[in-house]
Amino acid sequence: MSPVSIRRASTIGHHKGKVNFYLESPSINGHSESSEYYNHSMSIIRTTTLINAPKTRIFDLARSIDAHMASTSQSNERAVEGCTSGLIKLGQTVTWEAKHLGIKQRLTVRISAFDRPNSFADEMVSGAFKEMHHVHQFHALSESQTEMTDELHLRAPLGLLGRIAEVLFLNAYMKRFLLARNRVLKELAESDLWKEFLPNDSIERKPRV
């Protein structure tokens, strides 16, 4: 993703003249922290996870269809259409089938921005939300330590009722979902299990400049 795209994606919903509300949660086991932003347009959920592994490995794990399914066992997510295995790329779509809040549903997203190994973004094509945009960013603190940041922008349908649902339970649910997923990605990246999800031609290869 270009720097301009990152800035744009990171400020969706922050419009002049609209009031933003910010809530921050404490770190979990010293590894993850999260926050939520509320405004009149969208909710923004942000999580940060410290992972003791190289940036490229974590970037590829985060876009691995198979690793995503392994990290979302709580909702039994399955890739049923589009890119259903391997590493998803720019312009590709995937349709996820999962059970959220007791309801079986489908969500189709497209990779709309891609800058390996620094960032990528996916946007909802169809699904239960009115709008959804997810920015993934990776910052190397050293050769063996990476800060992974997820910024999820979402808007529920049904107007005011949807906004009430976001504040009452939806944002908290999505935050728990992201934190649980990221804990598993962290475990995979910091052990030898990551080798089960990344193809040989992507393992620790440095991107071309």
C-alpha cells in the first residue's frame, strides 16, 4: 500500500466537525493492546500485537488463508469461494463462511492494497456490514521482533439501530475476535508451526527493492 493509501485508510470516518470518542484497553499479557474509536460515520477498532518473529514471516502468515482458518476456530471460519488456500494477493477475493453471534453468515472481501511486507488492506465486497475496511500494518522493531497493527473500520446496517448495536456489543465482539486471532498468529510465528502454512518459495525471502 502506498503511503497515501495508508493515511487514507487510517483516517476513514474522521471527518471535520464530527466528534470522536476514544476508549483504550490495557495490554493482554504484555503482548497486545487495543482501542476503539467512535464517530458519527464508522467505528474503528485498533489492535497492536508484539511478535518475536521477522516481519516478512508475519506478513505472509497474516495473508495466509489456511493460517486464518486455523486462527479463527472460535467462529469456525472456512474459505468457500475465491482464494480458498495459500497466500492471497492484490485484487483477489475470498468468501468466508462462519458463525458469528450465533448466526451463520458469509463475508466476501477483496485485497485492495498490498505492499509486502509492510502493509495490506482488505475491503468488504458483500456481507452483513454496511461497510468494512481492514488495514494490516507491520513494523520491524528488529530483525526478529515485529509490531503488527490491525485497524478495522466498520459500520453496521440499519442506521441508528446499527450504531447502537456497535456501541452495545458489536465492537466489543469484533475486538475479542481480532485479539483471539492475533494470539494464534503470534503462537504460529514464534514457533516452528508457521512452516506448515507458508510455501517454500515464500519462507524468509526478502522482498525485492
